[in-house]
Amino acid sequence: MTRIAVIGGGRIGEALLAGLLESGRQSKDLVVVEPVPVRAEFLAERFGIRATDSVTDAVTGADVLIIAVKPNDVDGVLTELGKAALDGDRDQVLVSLAAGVPTARVEAKLPAGFSVVRAMPNTPMLVGQGMCAIAPGRFARSEHLSLVTELLEAVGKVVTVAEHQMDAVTAVSGSGPAYFFLVVEAMIEAGVGLGLTHEVANQLVVQTMLGSAALLDESGQDPGELRAAVTSPAGTTAAAVRELERGGVRSAFWEALHAARRRSAEQGATGD
């Protein structure tokens, strides 16, 4: 069995551990690094896995090392990994889930030729519906990508891209849930403004979003086709869509995603 060390026991690390166990991974093959004792005890008891505060301890004998910490904490983890006696006899691969951290920065602090795969997940992985893009480092082979894809599919869908596309991925899917939640907020507020209670407006909007996403996914149709199908000429939907277009909804999303991509690139260059 593949032994996996998850470095970081926050929400993302916890979601990944839960998904891996649900997909059939054995608890004995998982270890989590968590420096906060109370949190480490919680994860160990919930999942029946070993928890440690030592990176060196966790990576000993591991096949896959997953960095699931905040971007500002990555350098500290990499320093610890650089000091660790990484097993030269094992075909180890490191997966970085840290947003905006280039693969070259990770590779520079690891032994020469170490296999690295950069990943950009999003928060729906917390409910097993994440979207994750992965990009191979210089020394990652096809079998590494296959293994990482299999592991991350435990919490959603996975697509492989070139690293230079990662800033665009961050803008589209990494930050994407926030755009979705903003639209949901706006629709609920508008519903309340129309006289609905907040509870009813919330239920109407959330279920409409869930159902629409399922229809889009399962029908295989283009979103423009589905929008046109519910937009009768001179009807209520047409009136609403006309106002959205007049308000510049498309250009607003265009500018928003370009701004997110630029900021992602800046963070990757400066580490801030």
C-alpha cells in the first residue's frame, strides 16, 4: 500500500484525510503532521491515524508527502524536509497544495531530482466535490501524476495542466467558490427585498443553484444553451438577463478573474 504523510491538519488536510479513508485507504498507511496538540489528538481519534508534530518523523517511510499548510508556512515545512533524511530508496513524490507557490521554489529546497507535483484545489473538497488542477514539476513522471490524480480524486475531480496555467486555474476554480457565494448572497438579498423571508429566499436560491449545477453537469449541454432554454422571448427571465447584461456582469467577471490571475502571479513571484 502507498504510505501517505499529510503535512498540515487544518480544514484542507482533514478533508483530504477523510476522503482518502472513504476511498479505501487504510488508516495505518496515513500519518498527519499537526503541531497543535489538541488538534492532533482530535485528528488521531477521528480517523484512527497516527498524528505527530515532527515532519521528519512523518516522512520517514512515506511514499507521498502532501503539503497542506498555508502559503506562508511552506518555507518552514520545506526547511524541515530539507533536513529530513528522505528515503533515497523509495520513489517518493511531494504534492504541494499551497496556493501561489511555484514548483521551482519547492524543488530548490529538496534533494536534486526530487519529484514534485503542484496542485490547486478549492474548498468544495470539504464536501467531496472539489475541483483540483495539478501540474508536474521537472522530475515528476507520468506514474507520479497518475498516483496523485488517484489520491486527489478522493475529494473531487482532477485535471492536469501546465504550470504556467496555474495562475489562471487559481483565478477560475481556486477563487471560484467565492464568486459563487457572492452571487448567492446577492440573490438572497434581492429576494428579501422582494418581500420573501430570509429563510425562504435562502432555500430557494441554494436549491436553485444545486439543481442548476446538477443539470449543467448531467445534461452535457453548453451553459448558453441551457440559459436560452429558460429565457422565453419577452418573458420574466429575459427581462432579468437584460438587466444583468446592462449591468456588465460578463465584463465584471472578466475583470475579476484577470485581477485574481495577476494577484496569483504576484504572490508566486514575491511569496507574499
